Amino acid sequence: MSDQKKIGILTAGGLAPCLSSAIGGLIERYTEIDPSIEILCYVGGYKGLLKGESIKVTPEIRKHAGTLHRYGGSPIGNSRVKLTNVKDCVKRGLVKEGENPQKVAADQLVKDGITVLHTIGGDDTNTAAADLAKFLAENDYGLQVIGLPKTIDNDVYPIRQSLGAWTAAEQGAVYFENVVSEHNANPRMLIIHEVMGRNCGWLTAATAAEYRALIDHDDYVPEIGLSMERRDVHAIFIPEMEVDLKAEAARLKKVMDKHDCVNIFISEGAGVEAIVAEMESKGEEVPRDAFGHVKLDAVNPGKWFGQQFAEMLDAEKVLVQKSGYFARAAAANAEDLRLIKSCTDLAVQVALEGGSGVIGHDEDQNNILRAIEFERIKGGKPFDIDAEWFEDLLDEIGQPKGAKLEVSH
């Protein structure tokens, strides 16, 4: 194999406000260093890799790569494919019966002449990349795999800040700034803002903080009912916090009685264990994806919490709104663009130096930006509810922290 690099890029998993920009950043940086380096983008993530579907980065694409920074989504497409889930890959027609998806992927990389594969995704994507990197090494394929951490949940060990999370929080706040006006549509309105976050409440907490910053101004007319108090966040429920629902209902009923509305921010993963247990006790099937995760849209935690609180608050109407798809498909904001550029620049440097790993600020090594070893990457990192800014946020909205979760009916 020659010393000339040939680059493969894929994005996978759910969307985040960084994918398009990260693709553009990689193309720009490789072009700046050496325009002769060939680049292929696999269409639809690992699905495209298994099927051999790719887009060659032409001079015209290189010329306009900067345009990708202004858009959300992923122009090359995503999919949720787990290479080690052979049964699922066969079922979806991605490999034939008896084939090993990892070998199919590795053989396609060799066929395409790829020497460096950039995977842009969350913990599942980078875990899949780690499995692939291990397979490549054990079978002497001699290819590099370099990951970029994408997840709006911001829950990847040991990475301080994942790409796109800041933007998602900002956009979730923008979303709710309109939705909150629905409290005028009906007396005693309960509005549930369900925010993405399966195991980690960082995004919900950060979205609430961003939202409160948006509405913290003097441009109100409380005498006619236009007040910050009615538009405020009245409760925040996240997976890391145990909440006494009865005590919270008593507190929130006072808010409802006074302001004629209650606004709750909730992580989509909050209370899932209780909901799943309830479904299973009724003999109901709990739908799961290829990675074994509960399908949260089907479980619908926001609706469940709305049902729990509606009667206790004497709410006349419950509105559940989800900002996830609005927030995760946004274009990266200035803060994320800076982070993306630093990560893509280092990813290219690591690639040209012959390294592998996931690019991020390593919390276990003084937050240095480096290529973190794949075996140290895993999801499910909890949000630190003892963070001073979050404790201040709870104090400001009058919510206690750390009571026991009670889900009895």
C-alpha cells in the first residue's frame, strides 16, 4: 500500500447540528494541505459502506465545501446500523446470510482504496467504529479509523463537549419561545417540553438555561397578563434526578393556581424505567432499535408525565411538544463552529500522522484536545447535577433537588 492517503467519510446515528459542518471542515482541511488527496463520502452511514454506495469529492465539491457550514443535517445521509448486529444487517438486506458485516465493510474499504475512515457520530457510531478498528487491526487490514463525537445529549465518556450540543440547546430554547405562548390558548394549561436525552439530562438543563436567558428581560406588561412568570420554566425533570412526583405536583399546583399555567422541561429518558416496567407488567411489548435501545417515540415519556400531572394540577388541557427534530437538524452556531473546526483540523493532522481514535477534549487528561483511544469511548455519561449553574437554575425556579422518585398510581 502506498503512502498516499485516500479518505473515507461517513455520518451515522441521529442528526446533530454539526454533521454538515464537520464534513465541510474535513474536506476543506484536506484540500488546504493537499488537494490531490482523494476523498469518498459513504452515502447513508454504515449502510452505504456495506452497500458500496459513495460520492467522490470532486474539485467542484471542494470549491463549495464552505457552504456546508451554513446547513444542518447531513448531506451524505445517516442510518442506524450496528455492524456487530449480524441478524439485523441480514434482515435489512445489507449483507447476505452467512456474511460478517465487519468483513464486508472492511473489504469495501480495501476495494475503494481507503486508508483513513472518518466516522462522525455519537457513542453508538464510535462504538461501531471501535469494533471496526479492532477488526481491521486483528485481520491486518492496516486502515486508520478516526471518529468525531456527535451527540446533542453530550453524554460520551471521556469527552468534555460533543459537537452540536451547544447549538441544540440554543435551538430548543428558540423553539419553546414560541410554544410557551400556547398557555394563552386555554385556562389552566400544562405545557410539557420534551427534550432529547436518553440517559443524560445535560441537553434539557442547558436548553432550560438558554431559554430563561432568552426571556430574562423587562419587555413585559404584567398588568394585562404578559409576564415572565407565566412564560418561565416551572420544573425540570432529567434522568439523573430523582423527583417526588406528589411533592412536585403540590408545588406546581400553587404555580397553576397563581399563573393559570405550568411549563415543564423534561428529558425524553426521564422516567423511562418506570414506564417500561408499567408496560411490561401489562404484557405490552416494548419496542427497541438495532442497538437494543427502547424506542422513546413509542414509549412517549412526555405524554406519560403529562398524564401523571394533569389530574394532580387540575389542568384543563395538556400540551406535549418535542423540540428534538427542530433542534438536532439546525445549522451549527458560532460556538459549535469553533469547536468543529478545532476537531476537524486535528482529525486531519492525526490522519496524516498515521493515528486513530476519537477527537475530543479528554476529561481524564486535563481536557486536552487529542485522539482518544477507542476502547475508552462509551455513552451514557450522566449530567453533573451538582454543577453550580444547574443548582442555581433549580433555586431560581424554586425546585428542590434529590427527593425520591415515586411512580405509584
